Amino acid sequence: MKKRDIDEIIYDKNVIEFLTVAVNFCSYLEAEEKLSRSEWIDKMLKILPLMYMKASMLPDTIETFEEPPAPFVREEDYARVVYTISEIMGEEDVYLDVFMDEMKYSERPISATVSENIADIYQDVRNFVSVYQMELTEQMQSAINICTVNFRTYWGQKLVNVLRPLHSIKSREFENEDYDDFLNMEDSWD
């Protein structure tokens, strides 16, 4: 493939848009700033659907025969993301997952955690972002291919699954706020 063709793929509008969202996602997870559970969930509920949409628009690429990009996310990085999210989520970290293959053969509910699912997404997305941040142009097409394949086969489903518990928690917050507002409104009629 000619350099010009490769440049058209690796700097495609959809790739750059996904990269932009992915960088924001990674920066939220890597930030030192401590957010409340409500603030963190609010950010995730905004960025995860956008990331899903942008990942689904990544161009199809061919698998290159070059050495795949080395993973940038170390075990410690992954563990730090899991720990940070589990601290934020507390008792709300665990949820029932109905879209796991094991569920078909199980009589018992199968649980998953928000923290591990987000960390799984982070690992793939961060590896992709790192290739672009380090300007490894020879590996960018491979990075797009790996990210797209993993999105379709692995972390896209995790992303969709984790939206359900996050939405549920956020909805409960709104219900409580609405109820409190209603009670306060009743007091003002007296």
C-alpha cells in the first residue's frame, strides 16, 4: 500500500474523531482529581455512547503483516483504573450481567463489575491512543485494525453492558431529586 493511501486511512476524519473521544475517555480515567460518584457517572454516561458511535465508524483496515503495536497499558495501569473506579462506585460497582455467554448455561445470576468492564475498555482504547500520541505512523493502521476488531468482538459489548447499571444509578438519583423537589414544593403552598 502506498504512503498516501495509508495516510488517508490513519488520518481519516472518523479515526481522528474517535481518537478525540478516546483521549477524553482516557484522561477522565487517568485524572488525579477525585470526582463524586454522581459526577463520574454523569461523565461516563456522556462519553461512552459517543465512544461507541465513533468506534463503530472507524474505517475497515486490512491486517498488516508487521509487528503489532506493543501494548502500552501495563498491569499496574489496569489495576489502578479498576481500583479507582471501584472506590468511586462503592457498593454499586457490582451488577448482574445478562449478556454474558455463561448466562445461557447458568441457573444463577452472573455478576460483573463496572470497574473491570471500564478498565477492559480503557486498556484497548489507551493502547490505540498511545500509538497516535507517540506518532508511530508505521503502527497506526495496525492500531486501527486491532481497535476495530476488539471493539466488534470484545469491548463494544462491555461498553453497552456497563451503560445499563450506570443509567440505573443515575435514574435513581433523578427520582430522588424529583421527589425532594415535590416535597419542597408542597411546603411552599402552606
